[in-house]
Amino acid sequence: MTYDVVVESSARKNIDDAFRWMVANTSSEYAALWYMEIYGAMDSLRDFPARCGLAIENQYFKEEIRQLICGKYRLLFEIDGETVRVFTSGTQHESLSSRKGRNEQAALREIQPFAAPL
């Protein structure tokens, strides 16, 4: 089975912000390689996304929240039928609630579908 992968605007913004930071603070070559690696990792979720373990944040949600580790970066997503929704991204030491200082209800609101497919 092949899944559709949908990346929400919050995840896209986090990735784009990290890319711009890398261009300014490392090199554009490194940033471009990292960017392609992140999007390649998200694309890999099309096949068997359940291979990824549950995220620590899973305990706060009804849905299963999974994580995909890509180097020092972590993508949080849920599997909804035939769709994988990537809803946030950040470094491994950041959690969904601590990174944004949000409570459980605010974190739940962040998991809204985004219409732009990968």
C-alpha cells in the first residue's frame, strides 16, 4: 500500500526556517543537502510509515503520534487511513509541547489537515 503524504504548513515553515538558518550559518551546499534529505525522508513515509516508532508526545493524543528521525531532526506525524500527515518538525531534543510552550489542547489544534500534498 502506498500512502499519500501531506506536510502541514507548520512543518514546512520549521523546515524552511532551519534551511535559511543553515544557509546563513553553515553553507548553502550543506543546507541544500540537508533539505533534500528531510524531504526524501518524508517521501519515504509513502511506504510503510508504521515502521517509525511512537513519539513521546503520543501519550497526549487519541491518535497515534509517530516520529521519523532524520539526523538531528525529528518529524512528527500521524497515519490517518491512507494518508500520512506530517504536522511538526524540529531537533530531537524538542518536543511538541515544550517547543511551543503549549498545553495539550493547543497541541491538538496544531494537528489540522493541510491541503498541499508533498
